[in-house]
Amino acid sequence: VDAQGDAIALEFDGESLRYGELDERANRIAHYLLAQGAQPDGRVALCVERGVDYLVGVLGILKAGCAYVPLDPEYPPARLSNMENASAPLLELTQSSVAEQLPALDVPVLRLDVDLPVLTRRLPGTRPDVPALQPSHLAYLIYTSGSTGEPKAVMVEHRQLCHLAAAQAAVFGDLAGSRVLQFASPSFDASVWEWAMALLSGG
């Protein structure tokens, strides 16, 4: 972000975000989560359609020191309910187009396409400080397919995500200006490999 804030970070279906814009949007989400009492190891459900909002949400959750729980809006309601109840999120980030599909939980809901533009008027776009965050705190929970029974959450720490990014940087080198296709579904662990490789290398 500091090196090339005006470079394109994300492109989807005619919409694009520059690194500086992506950082600012994610920061506002992080400040919102922190104002709601979010703390390290807190889980935040993220149920959005494929697009720019997904990575804005992921980065905002991580910047708040929390763990994101990706929920595919195309999953059957029973599966979504099982995953939400098991992960016990403290908040939900979603979109107005899919909010009605989510099981009703007694937690705050932020619609990224409707509520976030309003929040930009009163939340800072600066990077939040989360001094309590440690490498051993959770970064995300990914649920298994459930082929052997109920889906189970695989928990990944911030340090493991950092190790992944460092290993990719060593293998692929400078990807600044390159394009990386976000191919895997956000509900699969391989998706992390794709966005981390791109965004942490200037691609």
C-alpha cells in the first residue's frame, strides 16, 4: 500500500480498487469491528457473493485482529446454520442481496454494500492498532466438506498465514504488476494462497 497505493489491487466484473482504496475500506471495517468490542480470536462470519467486497471484508477482519469465517451464500440453509452456530461469530459481514439467506443470529450485521458507505462518514480510514494481537491468534476458520459427517472447522493462526506468504514470496519473487486469478472458492483454503500471493506481492 505504501509503495504503490495507486496501483490496481483488485478487479472484478468491471469494478476495480487501488491498493490505497482497498486499505482504507478495510481499515474502516476494522475500526467498526473494534468499536463493537472485537478482540483477537473473535470470529466474524463473512457471507458475500464473489467480488470486491469479499477481500475488503477479509482484510478488515484481519486488521481488527479477528478470524474470518467464510460462508458461501450458495450453501444450503441447513449447512449455513450449522457453520454459523458452531463458529459462534460475534458479528456478520454480508450484503443486502444475501442477508435474508442467513440464519437469524443475535449478533450485529454489517451489509458491506449498504452500511459501509454510511460508516465511511464517521469511521477513520487509518490503520488500527491492535496491541493485544499475537501470532498465535486465529486468522480464519475454514470448514471441511463434511463428507464424513458434519463439517468441521480447521483453525489457522496469523503466524501460519504469514509463513505461507513468506514462502510464496521466496518461490514466486516480485509479482508487482502481475495478475493472479482468484480461482478457488472463498470457502476453500486454496483461496487464501491466491489472494495472499497477489496482494502481498503488489500483484
